[in-house]
Amino acid sequence: MILADKIIDLRKKNGWSQEELAEKLGVSRQAVSKWEGAQSVPDMARVVQMSELFGVSTDYLLKDELEQAEPSGEDAPESLSRTVSLEEANAFLDVKEGNSRRVALAVMLCILSPVALILLGGAQSTGLLAWSEKAAAGVGLVVLMLMIIPAVGLFIISNLRISPYEYLEREPVETLYGVSGMVRDRKEKFRPLHARYLIIGVMLCIASTIPLFVSMIFAEEGSFLQVAGIASILVLAAVGVLLIIRVSVIWGGYQMLLEEGDYSRENKENNRKYGFIGAIYWCLVTAGFLAWSFIGNSWNISWIVWPVAGVLYGAVTALAGALRKH
């Protein structure tokens, strides 16, 4: 095991991110990243500092052929980490790339599904469409279901493809030689595209309300133009969310392999303990959405549940995190 891999191994065993290790050593995260990618070597002062920080000898860090002695017998701790080979890491990233397209398209279809219902209902109520109210609602619901069905299929396919790698999201992992360097290299190359899509996606979501505000200024109340303004919110938000999910799924794959961000060892442990909160929350949101839509026959406005629930979920997770720390 070379120095780069020993630094990675010891850092992960202590549950530290690159940023946390860099802060403890008084260096930049980029410096730690280069050490772990075997692109540079720390000076002797840093090696000594790391030996004290990790509780190992400098000989262990500097000599490639020297492996740290493992406890034997009953004192040997059970291994809590799974190893990830270079081949497995590449296969996982390929699956994440494919799933990023499938999941993004599925979410976009879900967001767009009520658009036809809104437009047909608005056209019928304003006299632009010579249909009965039931006919307009019926056709709108058919279109809605024709968009929801393939979206559900895409979600199922994505889940089946990623299921062999679910341990990366929940369990601590150890990457074999060359894996971390490869992942960091791909992550850095992807970073500009990630930032660009994320910025455009957020801007589209924010700008999605502009057509509605414009229609409120220039159109009469209850006109079809205002209805179209409401539908445009979903269209622009759908495109924005597609871009955000497209790059976020791939970025999340890099973070899982490197155990950074939301997938650090500490966060994985918290998710195992408190992951039921998210499951309960979204089950309640879905139940509320269906109850409001079917019982209240409010398909034209019940879609607002999802963006509101998304915003509130951030607050719920932040509150849960604060309570855990307290």
C-alpha cells in the first residue's frame, strides 16, 4: 500500500472528509486531494503531523511494504467496511450516468402531467373549447396517466439497476488502489458541467413564475392567458428540475465513492438511524396529495403540494439534524 492509499484509508477510518483533514493539518483541501491522488507527496513535517494525528508511525506511512499490524484473536474488530474495486467503481458510475437521464425524465414527466388538465380545463371554462366540463377533465386525466405510467416505469428501472450498489449509500467503504484518484479526476472534469446545469436549472425554477405575473398584468382575471401562465410554471420548472437532477445524480455518485458531502461516514450512520423520517414524511405528503386530488377533485391546483413539500422537507431534515446534534 502506497502513502496515498494509506492517507485515504486512515482518513476514512477516522470518519473525516478531505476538508476536515486539511483543516486539522493546516493545509488546503486541494493539497490533501493531490496527496491521495498520488499527484504530490507531503513534506516530512506533514508526515510527522499525520502520524501523530492518525496514531501510526512515520515508518508505516513512508514505507510502501510496511503494513499496519492488525489485532488478532478475540481483540480483532469486525470489519465494517466493504471494498470497491476499480472495475466496480466504473460500473457504478456508468449506472449513475444512465439513471441520471431516466430519473430526470421521469420527474419531468410527473411535473408536466397536470399541464394538459390545466389547459383543457381553462380552455373549456373560458369558452375556447366547445367541450363539456367532464370531457375536458376526462381527456386531461387520460393525458396525466399516460405521462405518469412511463415515469413510474423509469423509476422502477432505475431502482433495479442501482440496487446492487445500494451499500455505497448506506455503508462505509474502502476503495482499492487507483479508485479514489480515478473518481476525483472524473469529478473535477465534470465540475464545470455540474455548476452550469445547476445554475441554469435553479434560474429556470425561479423564473417559472414570471409568465404568470405577466399574464396577471396584461390579461383579464380568469382569462385563458392566466391559465396558460399557471401551466407555464410547471413547464419551466420541469425543465429546470430536469437539469438539476441530471447532474445531481452523477455528482452524488462521485460523493458516494469518495464518502464526501451527504455520503460521509457520519451522514451514512445518521441516515441508518433516522432515515425513517424521510420515508414517513413522503408517505404522508403522497397521501395528502391523493386525498386532496380525488376527494376534493382539485387536480388543477393540488400539484402545488410537491414544490411546497420539497421546500418543507429541507426544513424538516435541517430540524432533525439540529435535534440529533443537540
